[in-house]
Amino acid sequence: MSRYRGPRLRIIRRLGDLPGLTSKTPKKQNPPGQHGTSAKKLSQYGIRLQEKQKLRFHYGLSESQLIRYVRHARRLKGSTGEVLLQLLEMRLDNVVFRLGLASTIPAARQLIRHGHIIVNNRKETIPSSQCTPKDKICLTQKTSSKVFVSKILDIENRKAVPSFLSWDNEKNQGVVNTIVERDSVGLNLNELLIVEFYSRKV
């Protein structure tokens, strides 16, 4: 996947809070660009595009990846928007991020790629792999991984673990309790607008 390497705070100022993209907070609140201070009314297409971009940048997906997820969600039972969010929330890189083992989803992806994460007693190096209920996620015994994650775990304002996950401090192990519910999704957006945006493309 072609990762986004541009300025992240500009994205935050344009789209709003995206905890998966960066943990930083912009000093300026107005949208970026020469005309950012002036109020600009978005068209219906612009509103749907903005919601889609929130999803892309938060989860770190390319356009082709997101289209594949939308097609997959449409084939499954249930509301396409909610199923789409469930598929994205149950990705391993997002689960590692939501457990608090990484400050952002790109940082979680790096942990996984470098072989620091074990799922059900097996090393997993694919960030997009889907987690299922009762999956157990922990760190390898590498000193480097423990040092890296300990800096995050020691932070006082560490994010609370959502209800569909649980974390055992004694075992240093996370467990996927159930499929994520809509209320537990860590992103403020309207998934129906995203489905409408792709209705003519997929």
C-alpha cells in the first residue's frame, strides 16, 4: 500500500479528529490553505467525499483497498455501512492500536510488520489480517518490543480499552471479546454517506 507521508496536521484541520492518523493536536483550528479562514459550503458530493476521506486516513487505506472492503461488505448480511466499519475495526493493526500498544495505527502497523505481535501463540506480520472473537494478542519476548511498548503503557492518559476488547495487565495480553458494535467504533463519521459515495462505483 502507498502510505500517506504528507503533513498529518493539515489533514486533521481539514477533516477533524482522526486518532488513528496522529496523536498530535493542531494549534490552528481553521482548514488549511489560502481560503481556509472563509466559510465554505460543501456540496453533497463534497460532504460524502469528506466522510470517505476520514475513513481512508484514519485506517491508513489506499483507495483500491477501501473499494475492496466496500465490495466485501455489500456481499455480507446486515447494513453495508456497519459491516464495513466492523471489517475495518477488526483489522489487526486497528486492534493493536485500540488495545493501547501503539499511539497510532501506522505505529501499530510497524509493530506488526517487524514481528513484535503474537496472535494465538503465533507470530503475525500482516497488519490487515482479520481478528475474530477469543483471539489472544500479546507481545513477543523481544527486549526491543517491550521497551517500545512500555513507553506507551506508562503514559498516564493512555486511552481506555473499548468494550469489545480487554487487556490483562498481569499477563500483558489482550483478548478480542466480541465483534465490534457501532457504538464502540473510535471514529466520528456517517458511514451511510460513504456507502452512498461508492454506490455508483462498486
